[in-house]
Amino acid sequence: MKLQKILSNFQKLHPKEIDLSLDRIKKLCEKLGNPQNKIKAISIVGTNGKNSTIQAAYSILKEANFKCNVYTSPHIQKINERFIFGNKELNDDELADLLEEVEKINNNQSITVFEMLSACFFYKAAQYPGNINLIESGLFHRFDAVNILETNLASIVTSISKDHLDWLPKDKQTIEQIVFEKTSTLLNSNIIVAKQSTKETMDCIKNTISQNKSNKVFFNDDFSYSVNENDFFYYEDKFGRLKLPMPNVLGQYQLENISTAIATLRTLDLEIRDEHIKKGIKNISSLARLQEIKSGKLKELVKNNRFIIDGSHNEGGAKALNEYLQSLNCNKHVIIGMMANKEHEKYISYFKDISSITTIDLKTQPNSISGKDLKEKFKSMTNVQYQPDIKQAIKSIDLKEGDLLLITGSLYGAAEVLSLN
């Protein structure tokens, strides 16, 4: 296939390793006619909840008949997921042509894979000047490849927590430094800040952006939500109060992400009506975010038991995930595979009342921690076992009627599940 051939050459020509710098992508985008300056963008930065917030906003915007371009990373199953234009994912031929064209314009200049992909997105997005662009920032933000916009409609700051600490000097592996990396260069427009896991983090964000001239909207100060009935939740901001149906996605944290998306769209005064919001939140895509698997080869092994995958891989993600698990009255069995650079002991410390934990190897990821080493790191937990892969792990668990099986610890692990299923 043409796309696979181009991607293969792509990987050979450009390093996969992240190299935090804006010089290379700025030079390429200049050759492309600075397409990033020709689009209407909503930027999304943070540690957890970025993709979920994007998907909530995207779903509401579609109900209101807006055309959107969406750029997210990483992809779960195929690279096409990163490139949505006019509410449609690029097909293989379209993406191949785009990569080929930008590669030719780059003319063998030094650049990383992520920078090239980001430049490709901006180049294509400029061909749809009327569309709203939802753009996810990757690692941190200050030196991330998408941080070359001169203007935007808004910046959304999702939940920030400690992650990717290996990219910071030992003496700067703090929440204060992470907040600085993610928020110190936000553009002057609108800044919407989601619920944070601690008051310390929220205060740190407020302090870091205190000199920014943007209109600022903070969770609790300017918008909030509450759950008072099983089938409804309430959203409130300065524009009024909404009684909304529970969304089609699982987890309390999704209400936080949805509320942040609503706050953003209402702040921008896009004439989105209440019915657009109500319909939109019932049709959110949640690939690998508390995604329930209801059919497929692996589901057959799980039989009638609930089967959920979740790509959480850091403290904040573990906390949100386990708030959901604690709301369930059943036995929970967890299969975990993780990357080597994560804080494994802190991640597992949030798991309470788990019937069994099975560590696995992530077969497709050379930078993952082995399941055996992960089991050793989890020795403080009871009932931990190791199995070499996902299928053997599922088969090894004695699932009783009504039990839940969860596979988590990595978006790459979630991708393996979806591929095998």
C-alpha cells in the first residue's frame, strides 16, 4: 500500500525521538506559507483529559453543524486518526498524498516525525479556513511542535499532573515546572481551565498565567457541574444553568472534561444551543478512554462479564480511573502493561479493592517495562501475577459472573487490545 510505503520511508528519514524545539517546524511551515496563521484554532494543553475534552467539544460542534479539523496524538490503531478535516478522517490515499507533498517541500531538512506530522496538519487545515480546528498539544507545550500559532480562539487547560518527568532536570521535576511548561506561553485570547486534582495545582496555574491578558475562565470560579440524579447532571456558568443527560461515556472525570468543553464553546459565543449540547454529549467517541468492549475475539474470552480498556498511565489518570472503579459494586480484575518511564508504584497505589492484578509485556513497545519487572514493582499489592501477553492473561483469570475485567496502564496496551480484538 502507498501509505505504508511512505510511512516506512518517513520513519527512516526522520528520527522518532522527541526533540523539544520550535526552529525546525517554523522553518518548514514558512516554506509551506505559514498555514498555521490562516486557521481558527482551539488549543488543548494538559496532562490528562485532553483527548476526551476534544471529543466532547467536537461532538457538540458537529451537532451545531460546524465543520471541524481535529489533530490529536498519539493514535490508537492507525495514524489516520490524527488527521480529521471537515469532520472526516483522511483515507489512506489522501494521507499518503499529503505526507508526500510536505516531505517534498521539506527537501530532506532535519526534522522529527511529530514535527512533520504537525506541519502536515497545519498545511491541510489552511485549505479549510472556515473550519474550527481542535489541536492537542503533545509533550508539555512550551516547545511542542503545535505551539507555533500566533493567534487562536481559545486555550483549554485540562487536568495537569506529574508525567514525563524524565524530560525535566532532577531539580525541576515538580508540578510547578510542569505547569510552567504547559501554560507559560499560552496565547492572549481566552483561557479555560478545567478542574484540577489539587488546589495547589490550580493556584499554580493561576499564578503562572496571571500576566496573560486573556479572558480567563476557571472551574469552580466561573463554571461548575453537579450530579443530583442518576440520569442527569447539572452544568452552570454565567450564561445560566443546564440540566443535561448523562453522557454516553463512562467515568466521573468525563463530566469534568465535558463541562470544560461546554464552558469553552459558550465562552466563544458560537450560538450553540442547549439541544446541540444535549445531543452532542450522547454521541462522544471514547476510544481507549474507559471504553467498554462489547464484541470481538477477546470479548469472547471474557464471556458475559464487563470488559473495559483504559489508556491511563500516570497518577492523575490512575486517580480518575479508580474513582470510577470505586463506584462499581463488583469484583474487579486488572491487567496492566506500562512503559518503562512511568512512575509505576505511584500509579498502582491508587488501585483499591482489586480482586487480582496481572502484569503483562507490551509486545509492540521496545520502551516498555517487562511484565516480570512490573510485577516486582507491584509487590506491595496482594494477588499479583505475571503473564506474557494479553490473551494468556485473560485466560488465567478466574472470572465469576458479574465480575469486571479492566486492561489499563498504557495507550499502547489499549491499542494492542483493540488490534487483537
